[in-house]
Amino acid sequence: MKKKFLAVACSLSMLVALGACKKKQEQPAPQPGMPGQQMPQGPQPGMPGQMPPGQVMMPKGETNVVVPASVQGKWKAVVIAVEDKTTKKTTEYTVDLNSEFKIPNSDLTVHVGEFLPDFQMQGLTLTSKSDQPNNPAAGIRVDENNKQIFPPGGKKWGWIYARPELHNIHPFEHAKYGIVLVKGVKKG
């Protein structure tokens, strides 16, 4: 009798558990903008896409650099700081915009693109809010032995920043060298 009772109790437990699982599957996922529903604002703990503090989520797709008319022709070069991590020595170099520079005694070549004195990202558009150096950024590409190593994934430009608190946003990473932006150099 006890065995029959246990078998029936186990069967009922399994049916109840399966029914609860099925009900969960049937519930529709919340849709943005549906009346009566509040959607969480910003990243939520445990949700996909949550970024650790200090990280920036980049939208997917090809970025487009737009240099506003107020910025065009006002900047001629950038000053970059190259750190040799083995000697702990940092050297600054002035590199013209839209040119390349071979780091002495290395296999690295830095290609400098555009300089945005007041960097702003609007979706996939990278631009400058003003012609003032409030948030300086420079587009660079780095080759080692004629092979692109920065930015990763074959993208055209990686961005380096002058503000120290932004140096860790998508930084140039190399075993021996570090590269950061010091400042832009105005024409005239």
C-alpha cells in the first residue's frame, strides 16, 4: 500500500512540476510600450548586455566619422605618448593628421586619422560637439610588421583619448607598448 501511495504521490508531483514549467513557457515576454507595463530603465543585474562599471557598450555596425565644418582645418597634428613598458620610459611624438609614424626601435607603425577636439558618439556617428578641446580624441590604426593589430577585427579606426579617465575605453593593448593621446595641435 505504501509503495502505491508513493508512486501516485511522485506521479502527481511530476505532473504539477511539468504543468508549472509549461505555464512559464506560455507567458509572453513583456513588450516595450505595452499599456500597463513598466520596462526597467538601464542595464539590470543579471540581464544580457549589462556592462561592468567604467565600460562603454558600442553599437554594432560600421561607424561614420563626421568632422564638423567648425573643426575642419583648425587642427594639424596630435601629440601621442608612447610608453615602453619594459623600460617604463614614455616619449611624446607629434604626428600630423592623416599620416603615419613609425615608432623608433620597434616594428609598430601608427596611422593617425582625424582629430575630434570635443569627441561625441551619436549612435554610429563619431563627431565633435565643438571646436574646443573639451574631450579630445584621435582615430588611430596600429600595424606591427605590416599587420593591423589595433583596432581589432579589421575596423578602420580605434580611438585614443586625452582625458586620463577615458584611457581604458577600448585602449591600445600591447605587451611592450602603450599609446595614449596627449593633445591636439592647432594650425597657425
